[in-house]
Amino acid sequence: MTAALNESRMHRRVIDTLYMDAMILADEARSYFDDGGRCDREALEPMARVSFSCESLKVTTRLMHVIAWLLTQRAVDSGEMELREALDPSRRLADAPASDGVALFALPAGARRLIAASCQLHDRVARLDSAQGSTPPVVSSPVHSLQGRLALAF
């Protein structure tokens, strides 16, 4: 088995695992912010309720950016999209909205856990996105090198 094939399989596994993690976290967040956290939210002071709502939107935004990026990677792996298309700035991972550290202290533990988990997942994917943009693909032959250069040119 060649190194490029091993790397491709590993990349696929990482993307698939991150995708499952993102979908599970998105489901947990939806469940908590829509239903389970309702009592938590209602027990908060008015300004903390606003923070709770804002943070729920930030969690959703982070997760949707991550999921979109992962779907792009899956499209590249399956041959539905060229790598050069995935490297277009419009398909790169968007910045995560920052959470207000002071406001987080007033939020319930369940909300803080989901916020932290979404930040950690976004950070993990951001490292992959950054590495993808800075590291040229592994080339196993001069023909592949020429094909890669042509693909980036067009």
C-alpha cells in the first residue's frame, strides 16, 4: 500500500469521525437549547437569558461552519469536488464567533459544556483547515505533480 493511499484513508477516517462528532454535538445542542435547557433559561436573570440565547446561536453557528467544511472534505474525498475548489476562500472554515467569558459564568453548566465542546471542535477543525492550506499534497510521481499544478491553474 502506498503512503499516499494510507494518508488518504487516514484523512477519510479523521473527517468521518469529526463529522459524526459534529452531528452528535449538533443534536445535543438542539435538544438542550430547544427543550432541555428551557427550565435553565427561565431561571436566569433577564440579561443572562439574553446571553443564553446569544450563546446558543454561537454554538449553532460554530457547528454549521464545521459541518459545512467537513462536507466539503467528504466531497473532495469522493471525487465530487477538486481539491483546488475546496481551497477556495469561500469553502474554507469560517471564523468562530467568540463567546463572552464573563457572561459564561452566569450560564448553567449544561450550556457551558456545549459552548466549550463547540469551541473545541471548531478549534480541531481549524487546525486541519490551516494545515490543508499550507501543506502541498503528497505527490508520488512527476505525472501527478504536473496534474496537480494543472488542476491548481485551472
